[in-house]
Amino acid sequence: MVPGTDHQVLDATMRRRSFLTLAGASAVAVAGSGYVQTLPAAADTHDGALGSWTSERIITSGTARSWTFDDDAGGWLVENGFAPVQTGDGVLRTTVTGSDPTLALDEIELHGPHARYIRVRMRVRPEDAEVSDPKLVVVFATRESEGLDELKTVALPVTADGELHEYQSDLTLNPLWRAGNVNQLRLRLDGVGEGAQVEIEELRFELQIYSDAHWFVEPLTEGETALEWRAGPPVRTELDGMHDRILRVRVRLTQPAPPAEPWPDPRLGLAFETAESPGFNGSKIIWLHVPPFDGEYHDIVVDLGAEHGLWRNGTVTRVQLRATTPPVGSSAWDFETVRIERMGSRLAVRALTLDAGALHQGDTLTLNSAVVNVGAQASTELGANLTLPADVTPSGETTRTVPPLQPFAEAHPLTWEAEAGGETPDVATLDVPDIGFRSGAVVPMAALPDSAAIDAWRGSRVFAHEDGNVVVLSNAAVQAIFVRSARGFTQLLFRARVGDTWQQVATSQPLSTLVVAGPGGAEVLPVVPDSVQFDVGSERVASFTGSVTDSGGTTWDVNLAFSLRVGRATDALEVTYQVTPDSDAELVSFQGPSLTAGEGSFGGSKSAALVPGVEWLIDDEHSSNTLDIFPRPPIGWGSDLRVVPHPLNVTIPLMAVAADGVVVGVQWDTTQEWDGEHRYPSAMFASPNWVAGQDNHVMALSLPTNDDLPPLAAHPGAPYAATAGRTLTATAHYTATVSDDVLSAVDTWHRLYGVPEPAEKPFSFTDELALIRDSYLTSYWVEASEDFHGVHGRGTNYNVLPAIALLVASHLSDDEEARALALECLDRYRRRVVAEKGPQGLSNADNVNVAGWMHTGAFYFGHLEEALPEWAQLAANLIDTQQDGGSWGFTQRNWHDPMLGPLDSPILGRSARNAAHLLRYARLVGDAEAEDAGLRGVEFVNRAQVPRAAQGWEVPLHAPDVLAAAYGVLACSEAYRLTGDEAYADRGRHWVRAALPFLYHWQHPDLPLLTYASQAVMGGSRYRNSWFMRPVQWNGLIHAHHLAEFADALTDPRGVEPFRLDWDLVGEGAGRVAEGLVVSAMHQQHLEGAARGGYPDNWYLIGNKPSRNLNLGSVRIANPLFMVGATGGGGRPIDAQTALLDDGVRVSTAADVRSATLTEQSLTAELGFFAGLTSQLLVTGLDAASGVSVDGTALAEVASLDEVDEGWKQLADGTVLVALRHQEVSTVVVQR
């Protein structure tokens, strides 16, 4: 994961993802169980402007710091131009007495990337004071950029009319706030003269946002041209980024037939600099959509201000259109027009939503929308009309007038109150006719269940029965209650048995919904089945049928089947949704299995939520937040808006929420063919349900979706052509597991669908061994330095791990010639390391990196004596930097680090790695201080649930991180070896499970690497380089290695038995996971070329291509492969092994310790290794040794082990070092 590599070309419309978009005569998008529709845009509008564009409103999920002024000013002091402040009744009061009136606060610590928003409720009474363009200016300083100045300001326009107003702003629009830790604040009131009175009722700095859907209905067509030029050198100009922001490019790509040379990655972008941020660099490039190679001109229209905050808030001084150069004789760019236009008014309308997930007769409901002017000029007055179902009574007029709105996001809310009077779902519609906007939303009315009929069924057997107005399908663990109204079944109540009581955990209402493209536009058709049938064979099945007819005359027959299988996954209800039209029709959306978790019970609260690969939330965190990635990141695919994630974004097809001791979810097989041809149902997730503004969590599947690569799941481009008589089917499971651990949802998925088998190997493991060996003899061997590339072409650093991989791979092969060549190469490497870095160089102590400090090299290659003090010093350094709570803190190494998280904050991933290092050192040498410090580190790590902060060199500390899970596994492995405490084994299993949400559990026919491809983090590097849908396999390979280490620790914690891995002790399918990670990496390896044998740092699933110019050596493939068993005859250890004997005596070696015993007279160890090779062995804990023999032959006591083939030496502290030449099995005896 290297920031800035392999920039992806992104289409602005792709990054502004909605739910589903219908292009054509009009644009339709599905929003929850409703829809949005716009009328045709202007003829010259780019197609991407048809339909839904998303914007963000500021909605927070936590407060970083707040003041309510009940008793005092909370540290705020008058610095200039204000009278002394008075506080009381929650209000701070003061009067302007001079110029630059300013309040100051110098005792503040805010982490800029997270404390992003200011919210102020204040009143300015002008009295007789002069008022001109009043603004509240936030002035700040940071630890990284000291001093208060105008470069560090954010201004909020205020209204001085004596009324109370609330103001809010995103402070990260200033990049110095976004990149810093704020330690000084000033609030300055500009444009208000002496005598004005100021009252502040509330002042807050708030954390994170999540996105809210707006639906743009005005096209990107503007008038005045601000700049026009042809591609060429940078154009010098001066543009007001807030106004001059609409880029229009007319371009075509020509390609000869056949091309002389392919052009794999054409890219087009606009680079710019501003007066406030001078200079061209990678952070100021807006990448554009590349047109197809069809020889036709295409229009690209982009709102540059929406795409980039530095453009929006700056004065642009230079621009340059950048296009990659095509190969000679290949394609060519042909630009007809490039211009930047001024932006006028532009209106966005929020989709109509209801505040209630379910309604019964007499309930009050609130319907909400808003019109927002996100343009640069004022809008004109508009009308908005709400149409309600006949049995919903509004409390006032349904028509609203939207006044002219000022530019730059002035919003006018639209709110209606009403009362539900029916028991059957229906549809409410919002029209804004002047701009051709319509939005429909289901009003989810349902009948109240007959509680007596429900309570009558309390048994533990599986049954299905109809009683009163309910159908009950139940077993001992879960219960589905279907409620019938006069017209049919309107609601599902999903319950879990917790102890002796049934607890409602989710609902579904209506049971399904269709959105069709009818003659008059989009229609929402709630499905209310009117009949039920039971099947009580091997399964207990309740099948509900019904039909709806659209305005075009098509009747859609719906069958919804719910079943409980006897003796299988008792916490899961199998669900099958089917729809069949009786004539050809256009289908926008068929809502399949869906739940509103928490509706009628725990609401929008939760302890955790999980969509593997997409979201891992805890407590009050909102889905689609920006804690780990910026909105519309410029690099990679995916973004903060993940309501409908791309199918390739989801690693395990499940959605789950944990609350009140139950984990409730929807789980499915994403590869199901829902019409016999297409796969991958679309998933929708919002926690809490901010999409509809409801107090629940939404988890839903819908059809159709696309399975093309790149599949644009949110933008199919056209409605699905449903064929008469052709049935569409979506299957899933509703699950409810009594647990506080959201990972139990993954356990349930494994029970339902199985732990996946590894993908089919592209070649055999034997061939893989040869590839590893050959790569380190050729493509990754550097003749000049006699060393190995870690990253191809990126220099060398004498890391010992590739040398070990070459040694082992060559000796697991029968190729004697290659083995001899490897030994010659390794001898040169060993001599060069000693010459360049000294004898301690083979200890690998200065290569403490993400692979871990493994203490291994000296056992294989010698100079073990010199390694001991190096290890001791590294352990001492770790102990010295350990924090009081057992953790290690986040330290700054790069300029951008402060934006990733607070400096010195305890971080889990690095703490797990450091603890593992200390415990491994303690295991090898018996150091009590290192053991104590390591165990305190593990205790800190094991208090967490979500793995985070292992890749703090570029990734936000908050981002869920698979490497942190891998380090947690290793730390618990070492703790268990030393202590035998089963608590460490249990927590190690937790970290094994915590890695699973990052690993793909399904196959794609065009992506053989996909099964067990490893997503690195759920976020982006420096918030801007997205890692969604970009597996980073070396992360997963480290986990596979540590997984095997954990299996070894559980199988033989004392290290006194022949090496074998009992995977069942780790957990179901753990061995498959380790092997699958290796096989996925094999699919990613280069089989030819300069980097043969290596594999890319990451792989773009969209486009199915590897990252460029960053190819890693195969050592991380080798390590788990050796342990899993590359040749079919069982694996072998790769890291240093230790036999832990009585009285603190231990034997450590690179060999497999097949047995070890200790008596009063001697220590005896049987070792398995490669015949003919020499290694060094370490014995600690003996008071003294009188002699050493190997296979009955006494060894000489020598001054230096590295000047002889065999011998032994005892150090002053009693440590015994042995050099021996191995037989396949050798017996070492140390006489006491």
C-alpha cells in the first residue's frame, strides 16, 4: 500500500453514488422503498447529469467539544472589541465595543480531521450599529502550523436581524484545519459595528459526517464562459473557484484497427493551482471520465467545485489539462472544446422520507424533504405539492412555497405532519413541478397483531400455523410473525428467543415493493400478499402469494416463501422472494429480502454493525461516515457513501447489527443467478437508517443489478427489461443470534453457506516452490549488491527473510543443480551482509518492519552470539516506549501523520506487533521483564474488538485493518506458548475471526484471484486513496503466516512434539483460509517479465488489473506455504522454534524440535532439518554445561561458532550456543 501509485480514472457521476439510477427520457432512482424522478434535462447536458447526484449535508455522530454557557464562559475570554462577557441560562452575552471584536480560547485540543464541524446558535441584535456583510470568522492555530493568521480562517455568513439562527460549517474546507491538531481558537465577528449585542446559546465542534441523498434536477448548463483553451501548456488565469467551476470537455479517442500497440490505461485529468495553495501536485488533480474508443466525440461535464475543496475555496491561477501519451501508432486524443463556465443557480431536492418505519391506525407521521440551492446564483420561487393516500390525513395544507434561495447551499425544509388511518401500505408523492421533480415514498401502514394468538405459541418445536390475524413460523431460536390486515399481509415481526422470552429484533413492512417504469413515469407498488400456504415436510414453509398491477396493465405475481429447516442453523429463517410479470415491462427495482432492525425495539442504537469489506461500526458511529475516507476520494474506487455498496466491495455477503444481546442480520449468496443469467443482488445498508430518517437500521436486497466488469451497481443505465413469464428470484436468510459479538454473524454465514474452499490453483504447490526459488535466484537477486529485492527495482536492505525463503524452497525441491546455485548465492549474501552491516546484520534487527522482527536469521545463517545483544537492545527500546496501560502510542514519522490520528494515542495494531516481539524474545531467552511487558501489551490489545491501526504510516488509525488482526493472532500465540492460559487462546481465536471480514468468501468467473483475496483496510490512505475493492494480498499472507503460527502454538505449545498443525483447534475452516490466501496470491503472481515470481502490492478488482510498478518478492507467499505443506507431505516450521522445558530451560532452533527432555544429567533434543545444512541452536536456563554431542559425537568447545562447521560455546550467563551440521533427524545432547 503505497500512496499515490496507480491513480485511477474516475467518472464524477460514478463517485457521486446514489442507489439505482434510470437514464432515458427521464431519470429515476430508487431511494429506500421509494423513488425519485426528474424530467428530461436540457439537450446539451452530459448524460451523467441525468438522474441522481448526491451531495452532503452536515449530520454528525458525536461532539468533540461543546459549550452551553450555563454557569461560565467555559474558558472563552474577550481578546478585543467586546465588552466583558456575561453568562447564565445557557447564554453568553456581550456587546461590540470596538473593531475586530474577538473571543479567544487557548486551552483547546481538537483533532482536525475528525472534529470537522462547527455549529453555533447565536443572535446578533444590531440596535443602531452599522452592519455590512456580517461574518463569524473562526481563526485557529495548530501544533503543526503555529500562529493565528488569515491563512487559518473559516468564515460563516451570519444574519444580524435580532433573531436566533443556527450556523454550521465544515472546517476541513481549510486544509490546515484538516491536517492539524488545533490548539488555539478565536471567534471574530466581522461587519458589525459598535453597540451591536451578541448572544451565543450554543457552540459545538462536532465529529464526522455521513452523506444525505440530494437529487439534482437542474442540468449542468451554464452561460458565461470564464475560460476556454486547447490542451497544451498550463494556462495562466484567475478564476473564482466558487463561481467559475463547470468544466466542459468535448473529446474523442481514435484508435487504428488493429492498434500498433495497446493502450491499457488512458487517463485524463485537470491539474490546477490556487493563490492559496500554489504549485501543481498530485493533491490538486481532478480525474475525468475517459470516453470509449469509438472515434465519436463525447461531452464530459464536471462541477470542479463539487469535486475539490481547494478549487471551490480558492482563486485558481493556473490550470492544465493532463492526458497520458498514447503509444506510438496507437490511439490519439482529439480535443474539440475545453472550457470552464460560470455556475448559476442549481437546485437539489432531498428525497421524500417518513420518520416512522411502521405505522398503525392513529399514529402520527412526519414527512420530510428540502430544496437546496447548491449553485452560485440565487434561485427563483417554486411550489411544492404533497399527495397523500386517502386514509392518511394531513394536519395542514399540502402545498408549500419555496422562496428564492441564496447561493451556496441555502436550504428550505419541507415538512408535513399527518395521521395514519389505514392498515395497508400506500404511497405518498412529492412534486416540484417547476423543475420537473417527483419523489415517492411508501407509507408503511400495517395492522396490529393479535397478541393473544402470538402468545399461544410458546413451544420449542418447529411449526407453522395461522391463528387470528397472524401467521407464526417458529422454532426454539427464532420466530417470524406475519400480520394480516383486511387486504392481506402487511408486516413481518422477526423475534429471537433470549432466555425464556421472545424479543423483537426486526420488522419488514411492506413485505416487498416494486418500482416500475410505467407510461406516466415511475410507480411504486407496495406488495400485500393475500393468501398463504403451508408445507410441513423436511422444512416448515409458509408461502405468501399476491399480485399488483401497474398503470401499463402488467400484472406482477409475487411469491414470498419463508422456511425453517429442521436441524440446521436454528437461528436462521430462509427467505425466497419471487416476482413474475405477465407481460414485458420495465422494472426499476424489486425489493427482495429486507429488514428494519430495531424497529419497535432497540431503535437506531447498537453496540456494533458489520458489512464485511464495507463497514465495521461500533456504538454511535454512522454508516457511510468519513472517519476513514474522504467523500469522493480521488484515487481508487468506493467512497464514504456506501449505502448500496458495489457487489465487489462486499467480502462476505451479509449485513448485521448487534444490539440488546442479539445479532440480527440478512445473509445471502451473492453469486445466485436471480433471473437464470445475472448475478449479484444489490445490498442496501444504513445504520442507523439516515436514508429514511428513521429510528432503525435498514438491511435490504434488491433486483436488478449488473454483473459486468466494471459493474456499476448503482448506475445500471436503464431499467431491467422484464420478460413475460420469466421469474426473478432473490434468496437470503434472516438471522438472529443471541450474542454480543457481531462476528457471530460470520459464524452463522459459515454454518449456512460453508467456509469456502480455496480457488483452483493456477499451478501446483511444487511449481510454486520452484517459482519462489527461481525468483530469488534471478528476478529478485541483485548481483551488484549480492542481496535481494524486497520490492522489485526499489533497492535492497539485506533483509534476511528472502534468504530463508530461498534456502527452504531450494531444499524442498529435488533439483540438485538449483539447490547448489542457491547455496552459492546464499553464501555470497551472508558474507556481504557481514561485510556491510557487521556480524549482527544477520539478526535482522534493523529490518523491523511490517513483516515483523522474527528473530530467525541467525539460527539459519549464524552469528547467533552477536544477535543476542541486538535483540536485547530492541526489547529494551520497546519496553522504554511502552505506555502505562500496556500500549504503544502513535508517533509522527511523516508530515501527514497528524491527520491520521492524535499523536501519542494508544494504537492497537502496533501494540499487538510490539507485544508479540517482546513475547517472542522472552520465549527465546527467558527474559522476565520482556515477558511481563509483552503480556501487558497483549492485555491492552485484547480489550478491543475491532482490529485497527497497524498501518499508521498512511491509513487513519480508526480504519478497520486486517493487519492488526494478524498481529493480534501472533501476540496471543506467543502469550499462550509462554503461559498456557486458555484466555489467550480464546482471544487469539477472536482475532482469527476478526480477520475474516476482510477476506473474500465468494468466486467470480472473471476474477480467479477473488476467493480469499485480502482487503487491507476499510478506508483510504490519508483519507483519499481508497482501498475498497483493491485487495492487498501481502496483508492477508502475513495473516496466513500468523494463522499457521497460532495453529502450531495450540497444537504443541511447549514445542516438544514433531511439527504438525491441528487446524480444528483454531476454528472451523482455518486451514482452508490459510491455504486460500496463498492460492489467491498465486493467481496474482507474475509468471514472466522482469518481476517474475513477484506479485503486485494491490489489485484493482474494477478493471481486473494489478497495480503498476510495485511488485513484491514472494517471501510472504513462501512462509505460510512452507508451514501449510507445499509438497503434500505435511508442513515444516519456518520461524524460530522453542522447546519450553522445566525449570525455565528452553531450546531454540530453526529446526523442527521433534522431542526434548530434561534430566538432572542432560538435555536431549531430537531435531528435524535439511540434511547437510548447518544451523545454530540456543539453550538458555541451564546453570552450566559440561559438553555437547550430536548423534553421539562430541563437539568441541570453541571460541567462535562462525569459524567452524560444528562446535559449542557457553556464555558468561550460562547460555549455550551450538553449531551443528544436520542429518535429516539429529539428536543433540547437552551435558549438565
